[in-house]
Amino acid sequence: MMLVSSLSSMGQSAFDLYQYSQRDMRGTARYMSMAGAFGALGGDLSAINLNPGGIGIYRSSDVGLTLDFNIGSTTTESPTSSVATDRFKFYCNSAGYVGAMRLDSEIIPNINWGLTYNRAASYNRHYRGTIGNINNSFSNYMAGVSSSNGCSVDDLSYDSYYSGFNPYLDGNASWMEILAYNSYLVNMVDGNFQGLFGRGTNGEATFETFESGGVDDFTFNVGGNIANMLYWGMSLGISSMSRDVDTYYGENLKNAQVTVLYTDPSDGLDYEEMRTGNADYNVHNYLRTTGTGVNFNLGLIFKPVNELRLGFAFHTPTYYSLKDEYFTELQYNYEAAGMQNNGVSYVNDGYYGEFNYNMRTPWRFVASAATVLGGKGILSFDYEYVGYQTMEMSDDYGNSYIGVNNDVDDYYQASHIFKVGAEYRLTNNFSIRAGYSYQTSASTDMVRDDMMNVSTTMTPASYETENNIQHITFGVGYKYKRFYTDFAFVHRDRESEFHAFSPVIYSSGDRDLSPKARINNYDNQIVWTLGIRF
């Protein structure tokens, strides 16, 4: 029997928790032009969110605003096609104020405080593609799931609905199982559930995803300076998250095992019949997630000599309270021997579902080192550890969702981020900057290589596994008296792999793989910061 993970009718999967835990490299132009390698430097409106100890560096007040023009491209590649989509977005990356209060003391020269806003993550993406010559079907996967879960026709059929039983609300089957059966993707044949894909079936799959929204961080920072050697800081953050996802997945199959309808002229009644013919169907899923979270960060910068700075920061998880609103419909059209069967089915009788839950993002640790070269140059290094395997989901009462949290342990591992940044002052007014960052994949080898069954919310059943992420950055800066302005160019390269649904691993070790495609995301950002120190 297939070893298929159990499904849920509602709620998020480990893959969704990962998406909500992602953080982009965003901030001021100076910060971004050095690839965010600012953990030991401080004195920047975005750097104090990376290492709160950076607020202690300030000797004067600072107010600034950063704008970001993003030009993105996503290319989806499969063995049979390559499709590119472009996008253009304009953001306010960050804004903030730091107030410096000087004290008449050699031991504690100053105490500083600040309020900052940062666009922590952007979910804006659009990708689509076609996968030809598929050797498995989502309908067959759902048939296997229904069989493994011990479903009966009565659990899934609307025939029992009119007796007062609603399969979506009163039964134990997942919503996608019910939808698949009532859309004839799954049929009962000789006591077993059967999908559309049989011997001699061939066809192609198409998919498309629209994502929008993001995470906005609002932080209150306080910190100070001890003997011009140790700089400390702490921050309390409020995160506001909103994400909308529209996903489409469909298959066009030839020589499929379809159910068609016909009218018997002898009695004028409609009947169903299994035939070999063509199947064309499309599943549309919509999910909107909104909520707020809170976090707390601590940081230190130690300067043993003027030429060297060492930074350390610890970020607690963000504790979110979230709400999901979701909807799924399935359009189908089957044809065989001049007979047809077509229509549209909806989960939950077409009503939106709602689900409230809590989420904990991973904790982070940052270690940094920077050196000043000849009074004109800066070379900075950052290492960041992100414990994605510590993500967690619970209900409103704090009870853990054990299945999802176990999936997190299986699907994700710690990610390591390495950053290097450099700045050189050409004159007292002009500076040039460059940087590079590299982030290792958080997906485990087992899930990336299709070596295990995975569990999703099933509406949709598709998921992505991430590969490494890298940034290449450049920038220039100009300052005149209290005024400063900076520009940055940032190129981000992010690769992932689309999986239409979970692979099926048999007890014999054999595997049925789902249709897959590689997704290459390229982002080019032009960032401008304008600020005044006083």
C-alpha cells in the first residue's frame, strides 16, 4: 500500500510556514549596496534592525527615507518548454528616525532611541509553465490518497448530502478528496478508487501562480554606548503580514479513463459510463493570509581598537496570530465517443473557508566583524544562522499541530547566510560600495530529491523547494554637511523547483514522481535613500 501522508481540510503546511518566515535583503541604499553586511558597523537605519547594538554608534540624530524600484523576471523551465514573465514594482523600503541624547559622562557618552519601518519581505511573484509528456496525474494521486485514508463513496458523495450529511463539514475526508470525487477526477471501479491516467494515457500539465503582499516591520529601538568601546541595543518589533496566492493547475490528457454522461432513449434517464477518451481539467485555489506578530532582538558591537569591530545579535522568533481565507474550484470537461461530461465544482458549496492559528518563525543568530582600512576603507563580514527547523504552528489555545511541526523537522534544516561588504571613500563627500551574499538552501535533501512523501494543505497540492539564494550589489554615496543621499543596485538570483503534488513512495522503494519544473527568479533593484543627520 502507498505510504501517503494524511491530509487536512484546512490550515497551512510546512511549506507555507517557510514562505512566511522568509526575509528579503531590504533596507537603506547604503545597507543594500554592501549586501547587508552591517552587523558590526551600525549607524544606519536598517543596520539597527540587523543588530540593535548599531544604534549605540550614533552621535547625532538621523531621519531618512528609502525608495526601491524593482524589475523582476521569472523563468519557468521544464523538459518541454521555457516561459518567462516580467514584473515591475515600486516600494518604500524603509523609513526611520533615530534620536541621540548625549550625556555628560565618559562611561556612558550617549543613550539613543529610534523608530523604524522596514519592508522585511515581498511576496510579489508571477510564474507559469507547461510540462509535457507527463507520466503521472494529480487525479491518480488523489485516488491513492482516498484509498489510503480509507474513504468510502458515502464519505465523498453528494448523494448523502440531501439526507442532512454535508461531506465538507460533517465528514472526515479532506476537502480536496471530496472535490476530486465530485468532479469525476476520481472514480470508484471494482471497489477501488481510480484516477484518469491509465495505460496508454498521455498529456501535459499547465500551472500558473500569482502572489502578492509582504511583511512590514515596525520597530522601537533603544541603545547606548559604554566608554566608546561597547555599543548595546535592543528592539521591540511589530510585524504586519499579508499574502494573497492564486494558483492554477490543470491537465490535458489523451486516452484517459473518463466518466461521460448519456441519456438512455428507452427511459429518458441520464446515466454515467466509463470510457477511454480525453480529459481536460483545471484546479483554481485562492488563499489569503493576514495577521500580526511580535518579536524582540538584542545586539552588541565591541570595538577593542579603532580598526576592528565585532558584532553579535540574537533575534527571537516572530510570534504571529494569523487568519486564512481560502476557496477552491475545479473546472472539468471529459469527452469520449461523442459523449461529454463537463461542469464546475466548488469546495464547501462555494463558500469561503476560514481558519485561525498561531505561528512561530525561526530564531536567528548574527555574528559579524568589520575593519577600517587607512581611515578611508571599510571591509565587513557577516554570518547569519537561521533555524528553519524550529518553525512551529499551533491553535489559538497554544496546542501544537503535531503533524505540521513534524513535517517542518522532516522538510527543513538550518540555513546559513554569508555576507561581505566593502566601502571606499573617494573624497570627503563621495563613496563607492560593493557586496555579495550567499544563502544556503533550507530544504532537506530528502524532500528536494523526491525521496519522501510530503504533506501539503492539498488545496493546492503543489509546493516548492528552494535552492541557494545570492545577491550581488553595488552603490555610491554622497554627503554634504548634514545631508546625505545613497544609491544602490542589487541583483538577486533565487532558484526553486515546482512540484505539482507529492511523489508517491511505495514500500518496495519504487517512486511515482509528479510533474516538475525549475523556477528561476531574477530581481534587479534600484534603491535611493535620502536623509539628514542633525
